[in-house]
Amino acid sequence: MTTKPALKIVLCSPRGFCAGVVRAIDTVERALAIHGAPVYVRHEIVHNKYVVDSLKTKGAIFVEELAEIPDNTTAPVVFSAHGVPKSVPEDARQRNFFSLDATCPLVTKVHREAAIHFKRGREILLIGHSHHPEVVGTVGQLPPGAVQLIETAEDAQTFQPKDPNNLAFVTQTTLSIDDTAEIVAVLKERFPNINGPHKEDICYATTNRQLAVKKVAPVVDALIVVGAPNSSNSQRLREVAEREGCKVSVLAQRASDLDWSMFEGIESLGITAGASAPEVIVEEIMDAFAQRYTLHVETVSAAEENEFFPLPRSLRPEAAA
């Protein structure tokens, strides 16, 4: 019998679901439990195929636009964790839909910040990635042209304001801490009077998961980020691992995605998961490695998390009383 080679697995902590994702998934599941199927969900509730597929089996129907939902439905319509432009709830109201907003409260906080800056007459810069649903939702809080998107430090360097003394910035919640810090530094150097958030817009979960990867990436031969290709926070984790010197850093949705040739000869492996990736897939990937290696598992922790966000009011137990 061949002896399996030893492999040290270093689990990043925290990893996986954040409070905003738990709230969004619970919103759909609770709506299904109270109202029965179907429950319509505009856009993937969170960017994870496993989560979306499991909700589909329970009776959730995912659509990209409200136009795909029948006019006469009495089924709940849920807005995803990423947030939506103001026009979407307005459209839902005009069509008499029963809508439930599963927007992460930390994204809602950015929406409020942008609205306050607009009210004060400031030109608003949004640091983020174009076409990401969170960015689309934040830009859509205000009239066209009120928000300028800044994607890179180069954008920050070349941007020409209407009034350099009347500027404000907000950021997408799932960005790389380092990339954002670089962009903010450029903006502050060029426009010393720019107004920023009182507290960093990048959410606690994104920050904590990146800090854990920063600790683990330099001491392992390879690192796997469990997450979807369209998940911004998961992609940033892979980039952070690469930047910290990890030679092999890969994003995987399932164990079946792994290219085993990339892990030949490794003696240590880091594993983390994006904020929308369930722990069951971390376990699935560890099981796949356990078939090939004798595992020695340890955990490296960067922060404790105990955040909790309550469900939308109409889904809370007291609403049913």
C-alpha cells in the first residue's frame, strides 16, 4: 500500500459567509417558509452558484430584471445583497409587488453617504469596478452624472473635477484594501479638501478575510480561495495571496474545478473562502486533498467576527405575531 505524502493545511480565519450574506440567504429562505414557492430574486442573491442552486431547489426563481416577473404575481420579490438602483424598488412599487430588500446594511450605508454628499452639493467619486452590481446600485441612487467612477490610481490621477474643493468619495465594499488605499492616497494628495467616509467603506468581512490571507499566503506553497469568478471579494482574496508572494493562488467554486497538476510537490496549502462561499465547499475541497495526502490541519486567525444583521422587518418573527 502506497503511503500518502503529508500535507499541512492552513485554514484562514475568518473565511466564508459574512453577516450580510447570511442575512440575504435567510431572507430568501424565510420568505419561502412564510409565503411558499415561488419567491422571485432579482440577480443572484449572492455570487455563489452552490448557494443559488440550493435556493432554486427550494423554490426561488432568479431573474436579472423585474420585467421577467409576471404582472399578476403575489409572490415576494427579493433584491440581492449587492443593492439596486432606486429605479428598481420604484418599478416594483408601481407594479404592486411585495418586495423584500436583502441589500447588505453596509452597502446601504454607502448609499446613504452618497445621498448626503449629493444633498450638500458635492461632486461624488465612487471607487469601484464598473458593471459590478454593487457599483450599479450605488450609482443608481442618484441622478445620472452625479457619481463619477474611479477604478484605478491612474483614474484618480487624471480625473478633472468641476471644483477641487467640493469633492467627496465613497467606495465599493468588497475592494482590495491595498488598491483602495493607493487610490485614496492619490485623491487626498491631489485634493486635500476631499470628503471621505468617517469609517472605511470596505466592509469588516472583506478586510478581515484579506488580513487572514496576508498572514497565511507567505508561509504556504499554494493557496485556494473558495469562491465564484464573479465574486469581487473572492477575486480580491486571490490577488492578495499573489501579491503576498504565494506562487500558486487559485480561485475554485468546487473541488471538481481543481487542476491537480498545479499542486504537485507542495507541502503546505492555505485555504480561505470568499464572503459568499459556504463552508461545505471548504470541507469538500479538504476531502479531495485527504484522498491524496495525509492532512495536518491548523488555523491562522486574523480577527474575531460576531456581527449580526436582522432580517427585513416584515420577515421577523414579531411581524407574524
